[in-house]
Amino acid sequence: MKYILCIGSNTDPQQNMTLAVNELTRHFPGIHFSSEQISEPMGTQRPDCFLNRAACFESDMEYEEVRAITKEIERKAGRTPDEKYKEIIRLDVDILQAGTQRFKEHDWQQLYVQRLLRQLELRFVGIIPARYASTRFPAKPLALLGGKPVIQRVYEQVSSVLDDAYVATDDERIFNAVQAFGGKVVMTSTHHKSGTDRCWEAYQKIGGAFDVIINIQGDEPFIQPSQIEALKACFLDDHTHIATLAMPLSPNSGLSTIDNPNVVKMVVNKNMNALYFSRSIIPYQRNVEKADWLSHHIYYRHIGLYAYRAEVLQQITALAQSSLELAESLEQLRWLENGYTIKVGVTNIETIGIDTPADLERAEAFLQQQKS
């Protein structure tokens, strides 16, 4: 029997949502969660917003048995009967559907619930392009980090929050290494000019009915599941063609950071859709001293992680290079020039990418620091 749940919290929401996800996963293996969404308070006088997720799973359990488990999870979060009257919602785990029977019709009508359920229907696959040849660091995916190949660490970081994940490579040594640690891998052409093209070939070979493909860099062993979730959440907006991530730079980042052409900057509109990406400083602040720019405006640093609807990935791989792309050497400008909407998720997590052997040494030190 198929069950659909809606989970919400307005008190210590991140902590209680994590508890709910862990407990539900323990009781119902194979459960599938939507991304997190913030919703305005409804039916309460408290100003606190709610953190929400939807979930679905198949189970032979009867409704009352499942309901007993959800109530026990609420109690584990510390919820007591009297708190409802105080409008303190530590955790709500509501059953919206069991088999063909629907419950809480009022909730079904809420826009945030409808968006969560639409996103719950989407299937996400992660593809990790990995090449053996690299000018600055040959064999990088196979370099050992804390006793594991870098590519294995990337794979393990993301596979738990996706419906499926694959490494896409053009080298048998990487192919064999991924199979050795139990990962999924596909062999792709040696002639691709970009990771986007490699992703499309890999997706065609995988053959699964996935709605969204996430292109994950194979040299980011510390990528966080929350960053993948931020990308997935971009597709709560039906108008999103492509999604990517940005990190707001603090005033302490220093002018040299935004002045660095290797740090790609971006500007967004009020709906968090990308307007432009540049190696130059954007925007230019005409009436502010340059040394004070970071204090007078939020500058966004682009994080090169992408997700595409399947049909959009097919389309963009057929596009010719554009004038802006050639000028800035930024592939995403080709997509903007051709009218695609790029939704931007925000992350505050700084990761360590590995481009050189020196980066690997820094990553090893960071890993050891985390263990201590």
C-alpha cells in the first residue's frame, strides 16, 4: 500500500526534521523524501515559519500501525498535547494518503503541499563526470584521500540523497575502481568537450526514467547532501529549466576575492533566477568606494554544480557556442543567451575542490581535522 506523508515543524525545525527523516527511514526502508520548503504560518498567531517536507513509501502495514509509528516519532521530538494550544509545533507527521484513501483534504488544497507533492514525483539521478587525463593533476579521481579514491568519496557523499547515482568516465582504470567499491559507472566517449555533454551521453546509456539530472563535479569530495537538496528544491518551481548554486560572500571575503577572474560572480533577480555570470565584478557600484563594495551589496560566488530537466539537457547539448560564452569562457552563458531559466539555490558551505596535488594535501588535512 502506498503512503504519502507531510512533515512540518515550526520549533527547532532543522533538528526535528532531521529526527523525522532518520526515524522514518529506519521504519520504512525505501522511503522517498521531497526537498525542504519553508512556508508561512497558517492557522496560528505565531510568526514562526514552518519547515516542510513530503514523503512517500510502500508498506504492507495497516493504517493504524503506520499512524502509531508517526505519533511515536512526534513524541520523540518532544511534542506534548498541550503544546498545540501554545502553537508550538515541534513536529507534525501527518498521513495524507494510505492506499486509495485520502485524509486531511484541507491540507491537499494548500499550495505548499501541492508543490511538495509535485516535487516528490520527480526522480533525480546524479552523474559524476570523471576523466583520467588532467593537465594539472593526472589520475585525480583515483588519488587517495583518507584511504579512499577521491571519486569514491564524491559518490558516497551524494548517493544517499538521490534516487540513483553514476560515475561517467572515459577511462577503464576509473571504471574498474568504481566497480571495485560497489558504485555504478558508465563508460563514455573520450571526445566530449564538457561535463554537460558527458552527462547527456551517460544519461542515455543509463536508460532510467529520471526527470532531473544533477551534474556533480568529481573533484568535490566534501560536497554536502544539503547542497544537493538545495538544488533539488529549485525544481519546486515549475518554470525552472536548470538549477545551480551560489554562495554569498561576506564583507570579510576581501576585495581580492571578487576581483579574481577565477572566482565566477553572478547576479540574480528577485525570484532567484540568474541574470548573468561573469569573471568580472558584477554589479559595479558607481557611487561607492571600491574598497567598500562588499559592505554595500551581497555578491554571489558561483558554485559549479548544475541540475537539468532531462529534456532541457538534451536541448542544451545541441546548442552552438554563443558569443558571451566564448568571451567569458563560461558555458552557462550559452544557456542564458538561448532563453533558459537558471534557478539559483543558496549555500553557505565552503567545500574544498581538488585541482592540484597541493589541493589534495589541504583536503587530507581538512579530513583529519574533522576526525579529531
